[in-house]
Amino acid sequence: MRLGERAGLKPAKPMRDVFGEALLEVCRRNPRVVVLDGDLGNSTKAETVRHAFPERFFNLGIAESNLVCVGAGLAACGFIPFITSFSSFLLCNAYDQLRLAIALSNINAKVLGSHGGITLGKDGPTQMGIEDIALVGGLPTFVILVPSDPASMHKAVQAAVDHVGPVWLRSSRVAMPHIYPEDNCPFTIGKANVVRQGSDVTIVGCGIMVAMALDAAVILAEEGIQARVIDMHTLRPLDKETIIAAARETGAIVTAEEHLLTGGMGSNIARIVASTHPVPMRFVGLADTYTESGDPEDLLRKYGLTAEHIATAAREAVAAKR
Amino acid sequence: MMVTTQSVNIQVLKETARSLRLDILDMTTKAASGHPSSSWSCVEILVALYFGGILRYRADDPWWPERDRFIMSKGHAAPALYAVLAAAGYFSRDLLWTLRQVDSPVQGHPIQGLLPGVEATTGSLGQGLSLGLGHVLGGRLNRLNYRVYVLLGDGECQAGQVWEAAMAAAHFKADNLHAIVDYNKYQETGPISREMALEPFIEKWQGFGWHVEEVDGHDIAALIQALRAVQQVRGQPSVIIAHTVKGKGVSFVEADYTFHGRALTPEQAARAREELLR
């Protein structure tokens, strides 16, 4: 069954294509936005800007450390750089540069970490960003955004430009179905969206897992379990209020992320829940393992990231309430 | 403060260098930590830049968009940077004595945004040249004609990122980007030639497409001449290899590379002061 089909969500184009369009849009609107590429513009889709605004597009080649610092220098000149590459290459080759030149300097730079998660599929685990959220988590001044559908990607790119300070934006190669009407997606940094009401359990997802959580909510509803679904599009700052309200009002929380469980969204939400309104929690994500090449759907199934896995976790969390 | 190229008085600049060395001594001795020897080796380079009519800057308008940039890539020489910025009037000299104390903007290594005149956060070596290239590209987009000077340590040139930046700067024909290498021949654990040799060093830079000048890094007049010469280079970035002495000015520090990350004891500092005032 297609992702989002149970929940009646319409299919959409790949998120990287949406990113390319959104980036071009902010470049049209704001002449201070410049784009830096680590020779992957045709994969991240940052190349849209290369064609439209060649003078504001810089390919720095396959040299991520230099890429990040050149971006930081441009930010110091008053530009708003979008530094773009695969999240795994940026974070694993240029963590030191992200740390000193951007995070510690607290400058106004934006980083697009594409190919987050495992759904890039066939290129395999060398290219997958399964630890990106954990690593960016170690850069405390970064806002972290994980859009879940085309409309939220457009809003996230704009919000990243409007925010003054470092922003990490996670993108994916895969298509994510429409969750929001294209012209009506609420998006405030640090304010999560409740995309389905429910009173028995809350499923908090980000990225592709939001559509999956909505599918799971349909499965659960057939069994009489009403699941609330939250789109946690901002992983820092986390929306504590919405999390605490979910704990108080639904009494059980499941988190779902296309990322390692260690150091991911779920563990940060658990810290908030444990220290405010403890309720049973379950966590859907990647165990401490690398994955492999394969069709995205096969990978999601094999590594435990499906609507069925979320539904199972939700049943367990609900059962643990009693 | 701005010095015109005509009015440079080398004798006055030598006195300035002496005074900066004393400030570096006092700062690091009071902090009981820091890198005095790495700071002393680049004093004349900083004096030539800030007081030799090379850098265009306005201490009372530190972020003047048209200013020339100076990036201290070898961040452990922060005491030298702070001393020259204070002497140039960016902030009160009194701040120098708060080096490495809690609540002070005078951090152990430079942090962008805390002090006027500090252009970059450095201390993890290898990043400054890339940052400088970013300023060059930003200047092009802003249609400003400033120059960007980056001071590199010699040990720092072992870092791969320096050569990523070198390759990119030549690719972008960044002829307003000027690297200066404080080639004092020592890194933390010993002589460069023994630990991780850089030679043939000039050929490496040339191979990456850079114009190279070589100079005695303690001869202020020669430094000024070299800094003027690289301004004439067109179509390629330039580097000045400044041959220096680590710990310059204090004999027993010059003779002992283990002073790298170590301040002088009060007794040693008293002897150093005598030598510097001689």
C-alpha cells in the first residue's frame, strides 16, 4: 500500500524537487540569499539556482570543510548562505567547521542536509543520513527543521531564511504525500502542528513518519483507538507545550522518526515527558545498526519503519496506561 | 587610527612591536596560560599590517563594510591579535588583562561577535583561509574592493582544509586574498621538519596556483614591502612565507619549543621583561 494511502493523502513529487523549487523561490524574493554546493547540486536540486542566478551560486567542489567556511565568510558579509550537500557528507566531513564557523560564531547561515534517513534507498548506507539529527543536536545554536510534505518544505525554507541564526534543514530524496493543502500549511519555528485529533494516544512524527503516523492512526481507529498525530517539524527548539498537552490529554506517546533512536527526536521528547508529565512511551526508529541498499519500501519494512510498526507501538503504549 | 604609506617610521613601529610583546607577556603571565611563543613570532607581521599602512580599517567603526579583513587563522596566537587590536584602538587596553577569565570577551581563542575587530572564530586550525575566501566572494557580490589577509601557522598548513581553500582561491582567481604564513619552524610537539615536514613549501603553494613571496618575518620594512608587492599581483591569490622565530624576543623561549602552550612563571616573566626592554 502506498505511503499515505490509508489516510487518504495525495501523492506528491520527491522532496528534493520541492526543495529545489522552494530554494529558487526564496532566491527570487531575497537578493541576499546565496547558494553553496558541494558538487551535488543535481542531487540536492540546489542547481535550480545555478540556472536562474549563476552569480549567486558557488560550486566549491568536493571539499565540505572549505564549503562550510566559505559559506560562513559570505554570511559575515551580510549574505544568507544556503550551504547544500548530503547531510552525511556535511556532518561527517565538516563537523568542526559547522561547530566553530557557524554554531559557535552563531552566524546567520542555513545548511541543507539532503538525503536524510534511509529512503534514498539504492545508493546504500554510505550516503544515508541516519545520524544527522543526533549530530546537529550537538551544535546547540542550530534550529533544526524537518519538513513533512511539499507545503511544509516551502514554508520551512522561507522560515529558515527569515530566522536570524544557524538553521539546519533536513531534506530527503523520497516523495512525501501531501499532508497540508498547498496554500495552507501552518509553519512557525518551534510550534508543532497537530494534524489529527485523538484522545487515547499521541503519535509524534517528523519528516516521512508524519504521513506514516496518519496511516497508523487509521489502522488504530478501526480498532477503536483514537490517536492524535503531531507533526514535529521543528526538532530544536522542541515545542514543549504541545508535548506536555499530549501527555496530559492522551496519556501515552509514541515517537516515530527515520533516524537512529539514539540521539534522535524520541529521546529528546522523552526527556521533556519524563521531567514534566510521565506517561508510557514507545519509540519507532532505527536500532543501533546501519542499513543497506534496497528499494525504500523494502528498507522501511525490514528496519521497522512502517504504519504497522507504529500501530503496534501505539497499542503497547495504550496497554501500558492501565 | 590609519597610517599613510608615506609616513611609516620603522623605528616607531619597532617600538610598537616591543610594546605588543610586553602586553602579550603580561596577558599570558597573568592568565597563567596561553601561547606566548606563538604570539611573539607574529608580532612584526601584525605591526606591518595594522600600523604599516597596509590594512584599511576604522577602529571606531569596526564593521565598516569596505574595511580590509584580517583573519587570525592560527587562533592560539589570540594574545597577539588582542594586543594589536587594543593598540589600534578597537577596545580598551584594560580588557587585555582579563584574558581567559570568566565573563571576559577576551577568550582563550578568538570568538566571533565578542570583540570589535575579531573577524572569525578560530582555534581549530585550518579554517581561516576558507573564511577569507568567503569574504572575497562576498566582496565581489557587494561590489566592494577590500582585501582579505589571513595569518596561517606553519603547523596549520598540515591541515587538508588549507589546501582545499588554496585550490578554491586559485580557481576563483582571488587576487585580493593574501595569506601570510608565520613560518617559525615549530609545532606543538617539536620541529616541523621532524614532526611533519612542509618542504618543499613554496613549490606546494605555486603548484596550487599561488603567487609566493618570501620574507624575514621580523623585518618590518621587508614585510611592508612584500605586503605592497602582493597587492600588485593580478589573477591569482598570493602568499607571503614569513620566516620567523618562535618566541622571538626572549632568548630562553626561543631556545625551548616546549613553551608552545605554556605561559611563563612570574620569575621567567621578570627575566623576559628585562630582555624585551633591552
